[in-house]
Amino acid sequence: MEQSVINKLTYRGHAMSFLQSKEGKEFIKSHSSTNTNEDYDTGYGITKTVPRLKKHTFHPTKSNSSTWHYDVNNPPFIKHDITLYYEKLLKDNFTHIKKEFENLKHTMEDHPENNVSNLSGRWSSIDLIDVSNKKTQALKQCPTLNKLLSNMNLSTGYGFVFFSRLEPGTSLVPHHGSSNIRSRIHLGLDVPNGDVGLKVGGEVVQCKTGETVCFDDSYAHSAWNLTNQMRDILIIDVFNPFIPLAETKILNNSKIYNFGKS
């Protein structure tokens, strides 16, 4: 089973089965270079990279992960029993989650991609589970949310959990996320009326206050808040529900998701 999963996985365009082979290890040794953060969403802790098999290109309507890609097919917006269950948990507990956020929102800091994927305005965040797959002090102050997360198949080795804010006049440039192994859930905490939205794979939606949306951010996506108020949401990355559970358990291995971080 493990090898069949590895055979479906690529890293920066290279077959993972090759990178783990003797020849692949020699290739990495002779070709790896210091990470230059050339791609959005890939600089988190990655200290060395291997050159891409081919240049990563932008595609407005297709999945095109910038780092990790798994052999699975799914639409841009995810409607699956697993993620619908997660979304219901969040909506049912919205009032408690919102209160926990309100107690922390004064600690907002610039998001790591604020200066590279932000066309205008400011994108800020509060990490809850960070790239090292560790729960932060902020999450410890969110007991309701922390308990809910324990009921989800989190893909934090390939993603994150964080509160996200787009300040008035902020637009995020269209870009592809680092992996289709994850699916991203948004819960609207405080979403103003007006010109605020999310575009994924060419389709535009609005995540309203107290509502959720789930999507595959390996599809080209962008977000904007062109109102005069803050847009606050919760972002949770879970394993893509179209990948069988047994396979996600294999992928949820630090030897795999930490590849390139040392």
C-alpha cells in the first residue's frame, strides 16, 4: 500500500518514487539549491529545493499544485460527505468560534505571503497550527475550536489552520496552492456586504458570516475585500476527501511532508 501511494505522488514535478531511489538521492545531492521562495505558498520552512522538472505555469481553470501533487481527480469546489460534516461542525459552533477569535484578533500579524501575493492592502493572520504541524499558544486559547479540530482529518503537514484577515482594499493575486493533497475550508467570521469574494477555477463565490465554503486551492484562486470593513475568516486545511482514508494515513507521515525542509 505504501509504495502504491508513493507512486501517485510528485514533488515539484518529480516522481517521489524517483526522488527516494538511489539515483534520485544522487540527483538531489548534486542539484538541490537554497530555496529562493520563488513560489507562493512554498517557502514555509523549506530550506533546500530540487529544480523543477519543468517550469510551474499558471492555469486559470485546472489544478496545478506548485509543490506536492497527488493522482486524484476532484472539482475546484468540494462537496463531499466528509467535508460537509466538518463544515456543519463549524457552523453549529460558529458563536463560540467567533468569540474565541474576538479574544485574539488584536494579535494579528502580517501573513507570510502578504508581500508576495497581495496586490494591494494588507493580508494578516493568526497561526493556530503552523507549518511545523504544532499547535500554537493561540489555539490553546480556543478550546471549542481545538476540540472540533480533533474530529477532522487535518492535513497540516501540507497546510495550516489559521485566522485570516483581509483589510479594506486588499486583493490577493490569482495563484495555485502548494498541494492538492489538502482541501481548504473557509468559515466566515465577519464578512462585510459588498465587493468581497473568492474566485476558484474561474468560479466566484462569497463566504458569508457564519457560512462555509470548501475548495481545492491547487486550482487558481484569488480573494479580495474592496469594502471599507475588515473581512475575517477561519481557514482549515484537511485531507482531500477524494483520497481514500487509508492513503491519507500514509501521506500523513513527517518523512514525506517534511521532504525538502532539511
